[in-house]
Amino acid sequence: MAKLRLGVNIDHVATVRNARGGDTPDPLRAARIAQDAGADGITAHLREDRRHISDADIEGLMEMLSVPLNFEMAATAEMQSIALRHKPHAVCIVPEKREERTTEGGLEVAREENRLAHFIAPLREAGCRVSIFIAAEQRQLEAAHRIGAQVVELHSGAYCDAYHEGRFEQAEAELAKLREMASFGHALGLEIHVGHGLTYDTVSPVAAFPEVVELNIGHFLIGEAIFLGLEPAIHEMRRLMDEARGV
Ligand code: PXP
């Protein structure tokens, strides 16, 4: 099977920085270490309330990165104009408000097709690869395809939560849903990514889905970095992903 891409999400380096309001730890330094450690991309979410990543971080990332930036953002006019100014390699549209979410936490695309189709069209025209972060539900995948998204990122939070809370039957059921929907989305012609909540304990079965091409992982890696350092934490995740693919 082809090697998987690993996108490292550096939001929580900014969370720690912002807890004190100074300059450290610097998310750009984390991005540099991650890319040197073999990350295939850097993911950063500019939230409307700027609770972690800042506008200056996005500017800095666009200047310094040699790997692609995956810019996560809500479907708002402000975020669209920031994305159009920077033209990152990829944008991933995520929900930020409760009413924008499906029951499982991804973006409610099916109910907002028209608005989202108009929202992503200029991003695609600007050359960004548009990804939509959705729950592993057939109707969300079909809607993402209809609005012209090239990529969907399937939300693995329900699977990971169930696993780490010891609800293993539920975890298996969530995993089966992710597997089935990865295959369904691939058949529609969508590129399949997976992310949210992945850890060393949960990554391997997801990495083994043949249709998946990218995983986006943040919180666990930044947490492990406290104990191991960021580079070894990424190397271990990479090793598990490669092992699951047999590469
Ligand atoms: N993918 C998307 C779309 C996300 O919003 C997040 C969380 O910011 C992640 C992946 C990474 O999730 P985690 O930090 O739990 O690994």
C-alpha cells in the first residue's frame, strides 16, 4: 500500500503559548521540527476567537514552511478572505459552532449545501485544495461531493473516545463506520483523510484503510512531546503508520 501522509497539527503549541501571553513555546519552531522529523504537512486552525493560532502565526507558516500548510477554518467571510490572501496549499472547512455540527461533530454539509458550494468555489479557483471535515455518514459524503470538495476528512473522534474510555465494542462499530465510509467516499472520487483524537493506540487500524491518504494528528503528539520531544513523538507515529501500511 502507498505510504500515508502525516499532517501535524501545531495548534496546541499555541494554546500553551497563549496561556501566558508571551512568545513561547513558538508554534513556528514546532512546525520546523515537525517538518524536519518527516511531517508531510502542517495543519493549523485559525479559530474565530484566536484562542490558539494567531494571524501572525499563519503569515509566518506561509513564509517558512517547505511542506504544504493545511489551513483549517470555519466557513465565514473573514476566514475566506484570509485564505484567499494567503492561498495555502489546502483549506479544511471545520465547524466551530454547535449548530454547524452533525451529531458526531463534523460539519453539517447536507443541510447547508448551497451556502457551502458558494463558499468553497472561490477557494478552489484560487488553487486551494478544499477539504471538508465531516462525520463518517453517507449523506455528508454525498453532499461534500456535490458541493465540489476534492477531499473529505473523516472525523475519528467518536472512535478514539470510545477506545480510550474502554467502550471497545463501540470503538469497533465506529471503526467499521469509518472503514465503510472511507471506501464509499473513495468510490465517489473524493480523496480521504482522517483526523481527530488519534493516538499511538488508535492510529494503526485507521492507517490500514487502503483508501486513506492522509492523517492529521495534533493534540496527542504535542502531549507526547512534553515527555519525549516532538521529533521522537512524530517518528513513533510515523513508524506505526508505516507498519500498518506494510511500507
Ligand atoms: N483534523 C481536524 C479537522 C481537526 O479539527 C483537528 C483538531 O484541531 C485534528 C484533525 C487533529 O485532532 P487532534 O488534535 O485531536 O489530533
